[in-house]
Amino acid sequence: MIKFKNGTVRTLLYVILIIYSMSIFYPIFLMIITSLKENREIFTRPYSLPQSFNLDSYIRLFKISNYLIYFRNSIIITLTSLLIILALSSLISYVLAKYRFTGSRFLYFYFIAGLIIPIKLGTIGIIRIMLGLHIFDTLAALIIVYTAMGIPFGVFILTDFIRLIPEELSNSARIDGCSEPIIFFRIILPLIRPALAAVAIINFIPIWNDFWFPLLLIRTDNVKTIPLATALLYGQYETNFGLIFSVLTAASLPVIIFYLIMSRQFIKGLSSGALKG
Amino acid sequence: MTEVFRKKKRYFILLFLAGGFIIYTAFLVVPILHSMFYSLFGGPGIVPKEFVGFQNYIQLFTQNPFKERFFGAFGNTIKFFLIVTFFQNVIGFFIAVLVTRRFVGSTFFRRIAFLPTTLSVLVAGFLFTLILNPIWGIFDKFLEVIGLGFLVRPWLGTPSIALVVIAIVTSWQYLGTSIIFYTAGIDAIDSEVLEAAKIDGAGLLAEVRYIIFPSILPIVGIVTILIFIGDFTQFDIVYAMASPYASPRYGTDLFGSLFYRAAFFPIGRGGWGMGMGATVATIIFFIVTIGVLLLLYAFRMKGIGRKKE
């Protein structure tokens, strides 16, 4: 094997990684600067920085659509379904990790099976159930679907995590007269916070960005989510580049900023998910 | 006394399981079973009422346009999956090996890698559609500047190229996930083992071949299975870059877009009625399940084989 001088290898490593990061940054950068240009400038000077920060297309976007309502809907749906996923899957995981009863192993596999079932394929049935429950075209419909979608992964991660908690902790609480549910809330729940964070973080992106279910379950304008609104606005104003780029930027910037602030937690959560498998 | 205690215990177990069990069963398991059930029904109207047995399946596999669309989408989905798997596993692994070296800025690169995954597939799809748009010409001009102008072509207008392009955009977006998974695996390798290898004079290639690769093989399996499940129901990228009609000429049609049209479009505009839509969903479900089981089997076998060596 040819041995490079250390410096050469290092330079090569940086060059490759810089090219890779450019391929990530540039499209996103292009999206943001284009959204700040005037329509004519987009075509005459596509690569350069905007001559002035022109917010016209954003003003127009907020005029022609109820963008703040879509944003609010996306936040409500994501937060609520994450909370319900955490609550329900930690309760299930506690029972499956700490109690043996007939069918407990089967139940564990029953929930885990959801990891490989693409929920999209059940959409025909989901629509009919939502219509039957009179919650078709509501935020609740999306929240329930995302909850069902998130439970398998939650149970998968949390059951393993709770199993690792030594039984002595629960036993000493039992001696102190705590009932089983109280043990869960007082002892277990505080200890599994890192795992709860991992579950929330891994579920956050697919729920926030989901397009399939809003497309099929939502009709009314004031219950639309950001991905659905993005697609509809794109279809409607395809030729108006300035507006389109502001639509794309408005859809992604909040998540990008959130990610940049929380990136350490994101990577920790994802890594723990990877190693669990 | 013990009897009462036990009963109480049981009661609380049921209570803890109930909420999640009901939602998971009613909105994930039952809808899948519902599709299997309705795949046996046909007839006009939104809700198929006429029991037709396996006729939908027979039609799907033997009659056009069903047969043509189904096998077209099947072939495209496999190609799409292979391209994405190649990029995410090979390039993902390569970059993961690079960013786990000790150097200034390694955490920065790790964090950046995941950035595209935070975007929605739609945004990535629309963004690259615009970048590849010949009228705006950002990408084409770039190729001309670096002297590759002869490569310029209608990227999303040629069936064979369009599928590759959307597969590359998907890989661009999800490469970060495999990089993070692989770096997690490499970081978890006992540093003593790596030190020992270095003392024995193992170069980077030997280290990758004999230590890194075997120990992250299970993660390669997870990444591949995740890609498999995602790609076999991928819809958003087709919608964003090629419309639900998977233009040009169904060249980018994947199982996700086929199912969408078949089940939810009006008959005559690409829809095949709900019974046939359920049939398509059921077939995809079985393909995904069998595929995942095969992949699980394949990766587990390799892992065991390696340990025995």
C-alpha cells in the first residue's frame, strides 16, 4: 500500500468533505437567496447575492395564503402526537419490560411488527375509519395516525431502556408502600428521560414533514399543514419563481434553525436509535 | 390478600396497555387487514360491494393497463431502491469513515450531513426540479462552466434519466441518516481494538476491511432495511419531481405513486377503483414484508458467518 505523507491525506480528506458539504449547503443557500430576489433578478443574476433584501415574495405569500395558520397546525399536530406517542409507548414499555404475563412476549412483537409495516398502505381503511368517526378533515385525524405510526418505535426503544433499570429501585419503592402506577411515574419516568428525548427527536422529522396523510385526509384550508400547503402553492404558482422560492424557504427555515440549535440532541438520539437495532 | 393484590395488578396492566393498543390496532393493523379484505371485492362505486374472490389479483397480473403499470412500477422501484442503497451505503460508509478520523472540524461535518434530512422530501424535490429546470438553467450553466456542457439534457424529461435523477435527489437527502448511523457504529468500536491494530501496523484499508466493516455490518443491515421500507412506499419525491402521473411516460412510477393513483384517483384519470387499490396495497405489503424478512435473514447470516471465521 502506498503511504501518503500525513499532510497529503489530511488535505485530501478536507477536500472531499468540503465538496460534500458544498453539495449540501449550496442548494439550500440558493433557495434562500433566490427567495430574497426580485423576479427579474432571479433570471438575470441567478448566482449572485441579492442586490437588496427583497421581502416582497414573503409579503405576497402571507397575503395569498393563511400561512401562519398552516404553521400553527403543523406545530399543534407535531407536538400533540409526539406527546401522545411518548405517553402511550412509555406506559406500554413499562408493562412489557417489568411484568411477565400470558401473551406479554407476543404483545411486544405485535407492537414491534409496526416498525416494518408501512402505514401508508392502510390509507383506504384509515380514511373510512376517519369518516366513520366524523374526524375526517380535522387535525385530530392526523394526530391519531401519527400516534399509531410512532408507537412501534417508541415501544422498541423504551422497552429496552426500561429493562436496564435495576429492579431494586422499584422494590425499595414497593416496600415504602408505592403502588405500581406510582412507581412508574415517580421512579421510572424520570430515569428514562434521555430515551424519551431520542424517541421524540426521531419521530419529529417524519411527522413534521409528512405529506401523504394531509394530502389524503385534509380538505379544508384552515386545517392544512405546511407540507400540504407547500405542494398546493407550488402547483398554483409554479411559474412565479420568487414566490415559489419563498414558499420552499418558509417551509424549511424553521426546521433548519431548530435543527442547528438542537443538532447535538438530534445526533445523540439518532445514534442511540442506530445502536439499539 | 394476595388475590386482591394480583387483581389490582392485572387491572393496572390493562389500563397501561389499553390506549396504545387500541390506537395502534385500530389505525395501523386494522387498516392493513381492511385492505386485504377489500382486495377481494369489486364493482362500481366508492365502496366495493361485490365479492369477486381473487379476480382483482388475476387482473392485476394479466390484464393491461394493470399489468403494464404494476410491473413498470415494480421494476422502477427496484432500480430506485438499488441506486439509493448504493449511494447511501457506499458513499455513506466512506464519508462516515472519514468523519470518524480525528481532525479539526469532524463534529461540524457530522452535523452538516444530517441537514438535508430535516427538509421535507417535497421541498428537496421541488428545489431540485427548479435547479434542473432548463429555463432557469442553474445546473446546466454550472456544467458548462466546468466544461461538461455536452452532458446537458432534459434531466426530468427522459424516462431512463429521470428515475436516476430522483433517486440521486433522494440519496442526497437521506445520506445524512446513514452517515450518522455508521458514525455511531464506528464510534462504538472498542478503541483498544483500533489501537492494537495500529500497533500491529494495520493501514487504513486493513482497518476498514477487518475491523470497521465487520463490526458495523448489522448497521448496514438496518440502513438497508430502512431504505427498503421507505423506497417501496416512496411517493413524495415522485409527486414533487414528476407529478402523480410519474412523468415522463410513467418512467418514474414507483409503488407509492401507483398505489396513490390506483386507490384515490377517479376512474378514467388513473384510478382503478377502491377494490383494485386495496389489491395493489396488499401486494406491496407482502412484497415489503417478504423483502424485509429476506434482508433480516441475509444480514444476520453474514454476521454469524463472520463471527465463526
